[in-house]
Amino acid sequence: MVSNTCLTTIKQQQQQKMQQPPTQIQNSSEDNKTIWIGDLQQWMDENYLHSCFSHAGEVISVKIIRNKQTGQSERYGFVEFNTHAAAEKVLQSYNGTMMPNAEQPFRLNWAAFSAGEKRAETGSDFSIFVGDLASDVTDTMLRDTFASRFPSVKGAKVVVDANTGHSKGYGFVRFGDESERSRAMTEMNGIYCSSRPMRVGVATPKKPSAQQQFSSQAVILSGGYASNGSATHGSQSDGDSSNTTIFVGGLDSDVTDEELRQSFTQFGEVVSVKIPAGKGCGFVQFSDRSSAQEAIQKLSGAIIGKQAVRLSWGRSPANKQMRTDSGNGGGYYGRQHMEDMDTAHHKIRILACMLLEQPLTATGISSLLAKL
């Protein structure tokens, strides 16, 4: 039986540590009951992991993350226990010890978010995004940094990379009081946590602001078209299932490409980031559609730098290529005409975000057109 083998091997290896140091365990809140496990081999399935941990505490669920296309393991997963204490015991006892029937040690850490934490965040909590964190910042350090000034802090979470178990340089802090969350947005921006100043922004706006509602009226100028030609608003789909590019309007001129990238990496893999010089806007392309859609829904109105950004769907590179190819095939529009249209469309989109930044006077419009 695998379970007997696991039990025997685990007992033999409880005190044995590899020469290679184990993953540094992040601190976690007491409602977290889920651990992350990495460096899994392809043959290791849910039954194997369940057998390894079942005697240490009641295992609620085991999940190995698999590639959606191939079905193969991504070599990491999650194990949820019935109590925080049981999960903590497994982390302290097994991390770095040899895995059963394998020539490698366990690599364990707290999961980025437990099921309990996710449910809590849908309640009366108010969260903020905290970026530019030093690599040694833990959940406890982040929480204490904010709790020392804001009594309503309920918890904090430093997000770790699923493959390495190391901090990704950002996290979230949950408040029980909305006014304290708002104060923290301004008072904690630039405050040091460990060796680096933090960058604070909104995690998930409760509802669209008046500025977002106004900006949605200008989406038609910024490239937000549905497949039938009608303008989209807010985070609605643009009708192109292959589009993964986001238009970012109202962007602080001091924000760099890397800072913009960091603000979006919490939602998925960012393929490219582009900030046209002096235009007050930018473009972020994800590797998949769902990540881009989640970013639009959750970051619209968030503070990046010192300004609230407006998000909508940008131009799909696939659409652009398809239209150019059809021009090469001798269609009604030739290549040059299609390229001219793309250039004009790009300028109109940039003009849209610039118009929203200054009064619509004759002098102002002339100045904007001259910049294009």
C-alpha cells in the first residue's frame, strides 16, 4: 500500500534534512489551512499526496495543478487540512524531508490564499494591493507594518510564486474599516517595509467610480469596439475571444514600464507592456484572455503611481494581423491602406486618453493634435 510506504518513509525521514536548504516557510494567518507543494514529478497524483499526509491530520482536499491543454501536471499543487494547526504541523515536520519513493525532499509552503481567506474577502473586508515588497517580507511583517497604524487590519498575505515558493514581490492587506483602507492608500504609500518602500494601490474596487463611468463613454475613442461595431463599456467583452491586450488610460506620467507590469502580474503572465512617451496611457498584453478580463474587472479605478487608471480592451494583435493579411490577398483595402487605418486608430486611441487629462479648449485641442 502506498499509504504504508509513505508512513514508514516519513517517520524515518522526519529529522533528516537534505544538504540543500528547504523552502523558507512564509508566515500565515490562523485561518489559512492550505499548503503549497512544489517540485512534483509527473507520476505523483492526488492519491499519492493524500496518502503522504492523511495520517498527520484530516485532509479536506488535494489538488494538483495541470496544464489545460495537455492535462499534464504543472509540478505543483495544494493540500487543504481541517485545521490551521494540522497544516502548520505538516509544514514544520515535512518541509525538506525526503518524499516517499522519490529521491527528492518535500518543498512546502503556505498557499498564497486559503479557501477561508478567499471567502472572507468577499464579505465586509476592504483590501489594498501592496507592491515593491522586499524578498524577505513575510505575511506577519506586512500585517504588523499596517496594523501598527490601523487597528482594523484583519490580515495580510504576501503572494508566492507557485513554482519556486518565493515571494513575487507583492501582496494584499485586508481592513475591516473602509475609511482606514482609504487612509492607508495615501499614508502608507512609500513607507518602508523591511528594506524597500511600498507601493500601495486598490486591490478590488467595490463599485465603479464616477470617473470610471465618465471614461466608459470615451471607450469608443480608445479602441473598445465589440465585434458588431458597437462600443463596449467598462469591463465588457470586446467580442474578440483572442484579444488579450488592455488599454490603460489616465496613467501617471512617472510610472515606468516595470511598475505598470508589476501592477498587473497579480492576475497572470504579462507578455508585454508599452507606455507611449508623453501620452498619459499604456498597453498591457497578457498570455491569456481570462487574465486580461480579470485585470479589467478588478483594476479599473485602481491607483497606479498617483492616479486612478481607466481600463478597456485594446487592439488585438491577431485582429491587426488578420486584417493586414486580407489586404495582401487583393481585397478591397490594400496593405498600405490597412496600415494607415491602424496608425490612425492608434492615434485616436491615444488622443482619447489625452483629451480626458486637459480642458477641451481650441488651444488645447490644437496642442494635442500637434503632438500626434
